[in-house]
Amino acid sequence: MNWEQLLSLKRFGDTQKRERLKQDETRLGFEVDFDRIIFSSAFRSLQDKTQVIPLSKTDFVHTRLTHSLEVSVVGRTLGRRVGKILLERHAKLRELGYTFNDFGAIVAAASVMHDIGNPPFGHSGEKAIGEYFKNGKGAHFKTLLTSTQYQDLVDFEGNANGFKIVTEDKGGTPGGLRLSYATLGAFIKYPKESIPKKPTKDVSDKKYGFFQSEKDAFLDVASELGMLDKKRDEIAYYRHPLAYLVEAADDICYTIIDFEDGINLGVIDESYALEYMSKLVSNINREKYYSLQFKKDRTAYLRAIAINTLVGEAVDIFLTHENDILEGKFNRPLLDKCKFEAQINDIINISIEKIYKSKEVIEKEVSGYRIIADLLDVFVTALNNTYTNSGSNYDKLVLNLLPEEYQTPKDDLYERLMQICSYVASMSDGYATRLHKKITGNII
């Protein structure tokens, strides 16, 4: 892969090449990507989607929205620091007008939308959608779909749904948000289709990055960017290099900030903060730490220096392995090569024990399973019955609950099922809960 091609400013529908030298320096094309994402309804819904800890008991834990914004800040720094060195290594990029800010803007835009396709109720929401089609009432659709279409449903993936959201044609808006191909490439952490589902050592094979409904859009992006084909029977490519920085930004934030939330909530004792962070960074000013009066300020101080340390690590690892990354020979997350890998795992393990497996989180996930299964069943049934002209009065009422763009059934069954899955996935936690109460008659 080569950087000139990987930094493509092309957008869906473009008929002419977009040259970097002709860009408006007051608002770069990659910065336009960020703006379009921020103003999208899909991004706004993240303000009421759980990151890990439900919102009911406190107002300062992170939502998907605040998490995404923080990941974008870290991603921007990673991109700029990497870009500064890459411009020294690849003089042609400077001649074409690229600056280190371009790298920062691409990674920031891809980072801010990295969770845009996630369903309500955290990662359990993805599993709940899959469970409906695997073992729930939707299992009977298996014989009516291709194996890959069915796998899209039983292994519903927020990353693939995110790609759908930002690229899907809608009435009068071909290409969705019409983001630059460079940003789309950096966004796609798993550039493969859902089948076969085989564990490999390559991190890009861990999940999948697009549904069959967006296969042509993905292939168009991969071709434009010159991403390397893995030459397998199924569609599978090596990552866009900047996807490693997006992943690192997310890994840094959820590792450190979920830990910080747990301490501020009191589910992790504050003594762990200094103990674990001291192992991660060596430049803690203990006098300053103890001079801070409030716990949230002490944990914020530790969080800031920990993130700065891990950002430096990620940048160094990326630049050291640049050639391997460009050649598709680097197959691990950047932080897996980090000298602090053991310390990071210690922090993650205590977060799993104290936060991710807490009663409050488990209660949220259990309720989410039931809510999502019921919503899927009601809307899938109504849409399919309407398509076959067998809809009841109840089905007609249910369809009226759908936004206008989801009310007209697609001719293809797979497309209809994806219609409903995408709609349910777009809901916020609160809206899904309220809507579930209405359709089950629990309106008090």
C-alpha cells in the first residue's frame, strides 16, 4: 500500500479527482468528515447509549458519545504525531500538499464514529440481535437466506452497521454522509465479510466490517485506497494503516477511562488507582497527587499522564513497524507490542471484575436482551406481513411507529430484516426502553 493512495479525498459520487493542493486550508476535506459525523442523527443518539455503566445512579460516567469524543481527541494526537514523521519519510506527500494535520483529521474523524453503529445496551445489544436470529423467533429465516446473509444477522456487528449508516443511500442522499475514502478506510477495523468465521492470529480477522448489503460500497473503497487483498475465497483485505491508530485510541481510552469511572463510582477502591498507574507510568508527581483535594481530580491527574504515556508508545510502535503495516505483515493491535502490556492487562482485569461483571451492568444487559428481542419480533413481523399483504390492524399501527424511511418494505427478505435490525440498533437505551414499555402495554 502507498500513502498517496491511502490518503484519498474522494467521496461517493465524485467524478473528478480531489487534489490536496486545491483544498481550502480553513476547512480541510477530512475536517468536513468530522463535521458531518458530529451533525448526524446517528451520532447524537450516542448521548443516551451506555458505554459500560448505566446512567441511572450518577451523571458523570461516560456514555458512548463522550467516549467517542475522547477517542477522537486521542486519535487526533496519534495521527498528528505519526503524520509529522511520515511527511519526513515520504517527501512526495509534502509536495502534494499534505500536512500532519491531515493525518490527525482522518484519525479523529474515523475515531469519533467508531461506535456509531453500536446498538443500545452496550455490546450485549449486538449479541441480543444475533440471539434473536440464532435461537429466538427469527431462527426460521435461516433457510430463506444465503449462509453469509444469515451470518450477518446471527453475528450482528456494530462495526459493519456503522459502515452501513455512513455509506447507505437514502432518499436524495446517495452515499450516505459522503465521507472521504481515507476516513472510511481508517474506520474499517475488520475489512472482511462475516463468513467464514475462523479465528486467526490476524487482528483484522477478529470480527467483520461490512454487511452483504454494503459489499459493493466496501469493495469500491478498498479499490480506491489500494488496500491489499488477502487472496482468500471470501472477501478479506489487510487494514488501512490508520485503522491501527483508531484502534489504539479506543484501546487507550476504554482501558484507562473505564477504570477511572469505576474509581469515581466507588466500585474500585482509590488505592488501586495509584498502585496500578504507578506501574504504568514512572513520572507521577506524588506531591501533586496528594495535594489534590478531591478524588475525581486525583484520578483525572493519573488518567491524563497514563494516556499521554500510552499515546507515545502507540506512535513509536506504529512508526517502527510502518513498512510491515503497509505490506500487510503486521497483525496485532499496537498496544499488544507495548512494553506496558502486562500493566494494561492488570487494569483491564480489575475493570472486568469490578465493573463489567457488576450487578448493575449485568441487570442492564439482561433487560437489554428481552427489550431487543421483543422489538425485533414486533417490527419484523409487521414489515414482513405488510410486504405479503397479510398485515393485521396491529401490524399497521406498529409500522406507523417506524420512522418514515423504514416504513416501506424492501422486496428482498434480507434487506427487510436489515431494515429492522438497523432501526433497532439506532435506538438509544432510553428510547428502546420506553418503546418496549409501549408495545408490551406497560405504559405506566
